[in-house]
Amino acid sequence: MTTLGGVGAVTTPQLVDVIDTISGVRSYSSGGSRTLSSCYAERWGLRIEHPTPEDPFSDSEITWLMPELGLRLTNHRARSRHSRSGPSILSAVRVERDHRHWQTTDLLLGLAVPGGATPRIVRSEDFAAAVAGRVLRPGDADQALRTVHRALEELSNVNHNLMSWLTWHGIYDSWPSL
């Protein structure tokens, strides 16, 4: 939590998710939670999936946490097999973990990576507002910028091919949206 300066200070929480790998539950800082349909620790990080019944277009959300890269990779599996899936989203995150819990702090900056097209930076307005409002600490803001720009450069080096980028990082598992 960050306290904003001035008289009558306001405390604003950062967006933090906690994944309990034993119970298979993802808890959100908003107070909500999801029961995971899959949760697997991998040598590169954590792979989870959960249904999204409230989303009329998406059947489930697939998320990979890659702590060494400081990234979360997310995609929504379309309800209809005839629908096109949206872009994969690479989000800058800070990951802390122990034997049971994986905690991610969203650094509010990311990349939309559409299949075969140039990635674009997303959530820059949220990021700018969080920096201006001191919700993001300066170190987290710097980390987010470095992480997203590094990922953008690396994707550029492999012709914006997400599977090639994952392979370059030693992740040989198939990303579901490809």
C-alpha cells in the first residue's frame, strides 16, 4: 500500500494477486477469488487456467507467470471455436513466492502481442496515473519500463513471433493462443 502525501492522506492499494498452489485458488486485491481449473509449477514459472463465466466472449483465462523475466503472459480462450482469440498480453509484474503462494504485483504496463503483428504498449494511461499519484514506487515504475521495453526489443528481434520469443527464453511449452 502506498500513502499519498498531503493532509488527509489516502491509502491506495496496488493490484496484487495471490495464487495458492495447494488449494488452487487465485485471490485478487479487490477481494474476489477464482478456483483454478489447472495450476502447474514449471521450471520457468507457474502455469494457471481458470474459467471466466462472466465474460460473454471468453471461456477461460490462461496465465503464465515468468518471475525471472518479471512478466505475466495472459490470453483468453474464446467461447466459440470459430471466434478469433484476442492478443496475448505480456504484463510487467513483481513476483514473490514461497513453497505454497505466488504473489504478483501488477506494475500497470504491458504489451499486446497479436499473432503475427507488431506488439503495442498497453495500459500506459493507467501506468502514468499510478506514477503521478505515487501508487507505483519509483523502483517499480523503472522496473516496469525496463521490462516492457526489453520484451518489445526481444520480440522485435524474433519478428514479433511469441513462440520464438518463448523458445529464446528456454520455454519450449506451446502457448495456447498460437
